[in-house]
Amino acid sequence: MGLLEKELARYQRQMLIDDWGEEGQKKLRDATVFIAGAGGLGSPAALFLAAAGIGRLKICDPSEVFMTNLNRQILFREWDIGTNKAYAARQALMELNPHVEVEPIDEKITQQNIAGLVADSTIILDCLDNFASRYILNRLAVNTRIPFIHAGIEGMAGQITVIHAPETPCLACIFPEPLPSKKIFPIAGAASGMLGTLQACEAIKWVLGMGENLKDRLLAWDGKLMQFHEIEIKKDPGCPVCGNST
Ligand SMILES: [Zn+2]
């Protein structure tokens, strides 16, 4: 099915990019992105994916909006305080782009429910703030071979990589142990916006088959010094998650 006239206008500027075009735009329309966490990373990622015309977004977050979220979680407004983030996100995203279907999921990620939640997704975005849930998602991504875009952020720094089993290292190869973190850690909105936006870029590129995704490389960003570093990452042959999936 072709794009509507309104869609052609909405997406006009991005379709001018080499390797994008109307064909690419249809690929985006047919894609489903699972966004785990509608917080500092999930907000910019979801907004840019919706704006770009990803056909279906599944937004998974069981928490409610607090005043302390609003310095970075740009999906939300003051009047959303006290409501579930996934549902508040749907409202904001539908207002931005009514051509996008948004499925809110008010559930905590567990070993038991994750396969059903992710099911038919094209890509998984790790916009979480804890490694327990990340490891559950990572295992699912390795087992199903769905590409998994990890990002993490603290203060004015963060990191991102694209994981695709069995080709690349998985999250457990890179971080065999969770990174240390406090329950309430410092975080700047522009910094989480940076990393969440990079996640959206990588997801769009994946769907379009454009350029090179950030595979086998961890991109680390230091916002205070405004420096990017690329760290080469390798599969751990003894990895308990992906070690046997070559
Ligand atoms: Zn691994």
C-alpha cells in the first residue's frame, strides 16, 4: 500500500536522504519497535521514532510520572504526574503523529512475560535504568535474534551499542556484572536526550538497511569533555547467554 498524501508531506525531508526514499518510508511504516522504558532514553527515542513514521511502537513501562522525571522525560507534561508512563506516552505520541500505532504496556518485564510482550517486534530498544531487566531482554534478544540497541546514561555521560546475536557480543559479554548504580543517580536531560536520539538513529538505520550500525563497538560519550570514544568489544566464548549460539 502506498503512502497517504499527508504522509508524503510529513516525511518529505527525510525521504530526500540517500537510501531512504518512499521505499524506505514504507519499510519504517511496516516496522514495530519495542521500547523498554519510557524514561530519559525512551522519551527522545520514542518521539523521534514516531516523528519518523515507525508504524508501530510498543512502549513498556509500569511506573507513573513523577515531578522528578520532568527534567529529562520529555514525553510528559506536568498534568501527566500520577499517570502510567506508557499510557501518557501514547497520548503524546499520537498527538505528534496520528499515523503511528502506539501500544502501551503497563507491565514490569519478567522472564515469564517477556517473550509475549516483545513477540513480533522488529527491534528492541533498551531504554531501561536497571541491569536485572536488561539481562532478561538481552537473553530474549539472543534467543530470538531480534536486534537489541543498548544504551545507558549517568550524569553527563553514557554509552550505546547495537547487539545482534550471534554476530556481535551480547550485553552479558560486555557487562558480565551490572554497572554499579545508586537507586537515585544524577542525570541531565540533554545527556539522556543525546543517547536516546542515537538509539532512534540506529533503529531507523537498521530498518532502512542504511550505512553501518554500531556493531562490535561500544560508543562511549563524555558530555563534560564533549568527547566520543569507541571501544572495540568482543564476544566472550564462555558467555552464559550467547556462548553456544555461534
Ligand atoms: Zn554474550
